[in-house]
Amino acid sequence: MDRDSAADRDSGDGRSTRAVREPMTVRTLRDGRYVVETEGGTYVVALDDGTCTCPDHAIRGARCKHLRRVAMEVAAGAVPAPDERVAVCAVCGGEAFVPHDAEGPQLCARHGFEPGVLVHDRETGERLLVVAVTDQRADAYRTEEGRTVADYATNAEYGAHEPVVEVVYVDSLRPDREVGDAKRYGFPASRLTRNR
């Protein structure tokens, strides 16, 4: 086994154990790096480059506890990945990790939808299939009738600032037609619930 692989195994160096157990605060920087504050000092970690400004990494070239802690926090969803930024969920106001170049209203993991997911309409209970999540707000997305999604009385109780989710009615799908051939409808994100 090569030297780098042996160091990463943590069989005797304890870096992974310390990364888990020692108190550390990880904060993101705008450039995709992280600041790690510990009792021993404050260091900057570049996860993509695999570097840290701590002496353990700088002198020994080891994959230090700071690099490991940042990787653990990213994997756990506690901080955004290097190519992401923190945004505010348009439904609940919580944190959402989105690509740096994402525009428009955003949704957190709890309120977001992926294409192909079955959902229910809160108003009618009907089953719908998510086709796309747009970056347009309900008060900007226009239907074929020329009205915004927020203009419909059935959407009055939902946020005009929420992103519009495009769906098709499951009952409209036929074996001889593609999903793309079905008529699409736009809904404010919070009007939809995941299938039970």
C-alpha cells in the first residue's frame, strides 16, 4: 500500500477520530473554501484541492483532521459543497444548498421536487407527476391563458414568491403517449405534497 493510502486509513494516526470528536466550527467562504475554527487555531481548507493551512498538512502533507471534518460536514449536508452556495428556501425560509450560478427562488431538500416524482395537489388531492421545477416565481410564471400562476384564486393561499413546479396529471397519461406530450400545469411549490 502506498504512503498516502496508509495515512488515509487512520489505523494509527487518529486523524479521523479527532475529526469526529474534537470541537470544530466549519464555515463556508464565498470562493468555495472553508474556515475551520478549533481550540488550536483557525485554518482555511480547500476541499477540492485537498489542502489546509494547518501545520499538520503544510509540514507533513497529511490529510489532516480539518480536511476530514469538512468532508464529513459536506457529506452530512451540514455545509454546502465547494460548488454550492447557501440560499433561502422560498417555502419555509430554511437553508437550501444550490449551485453558485442558480437564479430565481430556491427550495430546500424538504420542499424540493425532482422530475419524475409523484405528488398530490393539496387542493384537490389529485395525483400529479413532476416534470420540472422552474426558476420562475408564481407571480411571474405565465400560463397559456396569459395569467400568472399566482393570479388563480386556488393559489391565493400559497406564496407568490415560490418557484413554479410544472406537472402533468397522472390520469392524463396514456401508454401510447410520451409524458412530454401531456399538457403541463404550473403550481406554486407548497401547493404540492409528496406521495404518501
